[in-house]
Amino acid sequence: MKNAILATLYHKCSTDAHPQLQFCSEGTDIWCSWQKAKSDKKLCDYKLKRALPEDVFKAILPIYGNLSNEDLLTRCIGGYTQNANESCNNLIWKIAPKTGFSETEIVEIATYLSVCIFNNGLKPLLSFMAQLDIQVGERAEAACAAEDEWRLHDAEVDAKRRSRA
């Protein structure tokens, strides 16, 4: 899995003069068009698309290093790798639904709020409300606390269920 993660970065940094496709899978039924051309013996006609600039590569390399960390990857064993991302995306689209047009600023705000809720529960919303001079009452605090408690309980039950499977 580590090689698959690194393949996406190095593939996008490859040029015809300096192909960096050592992490890409080989064969004909694969996503890497260069490796596919190689296996089809059509490399002489193949041209790589524009590569990421070197400074962008250097900036995101540490992120890819973190994503391919062995400790993190061992937690992905079992096939439950997309639920967290899907859940966060679901929150974003609940706030800014795809059914209607949302300007960039609205989607950004929805993303910020969703990440806060996803990582810390609903309690940060109370801080946002206070900063907007919206009076936060006891009922709002109690509702956020109850929802956060339910969410943690639900996550624990789900984790136990999955660990038994």
C-alpha cells in the first residue's frame, strides 16, 4: 500500500527526460499510462503529461511520507479506509448540498465547519456562534453535548462490531 501511495506522487512528478515511475504497478490493466505503454511496447510514441513543479513536489513530499507511514497503514488493514473520508464529505454536502449551485466561499465555509465537527464534534459551533454575537443558551450547549455523546457512543459500537467481523 505504501508503494501505491508513493506511486501517485512520483507519477505526477515524472517527465519524459526523468521518469520516476518506480512505484507504479506494471502490466496492461493498470492506471499508470506510462507502464501500460511500456507493456504494450508503445513507449516510443508515449509522452508524459506536464509534471508537478519541483517546489510543489518538495512541499507535499512530507505529507505523502505521513500518509504512507507504516503505523497509519496498519490501521487501514481490514478495508475500512474510506468511511472516515466519506463521513466528512457527507457532512460537507449536508451543509452545502450538491443539488444546488454553491459558490466557492460557501463550499469553503462548509468544509471548515465539517472538519471542525468531524474532528471535535458540535461544540466548536458554539464558539463560532459566540464570535458571531449569537447568544448561546443552555439548550444549545446541552443539544451539542448530547449529540457529541451519541456520536462517540455510535462510533464505539461500530468499532466493536467491525473488530468482531
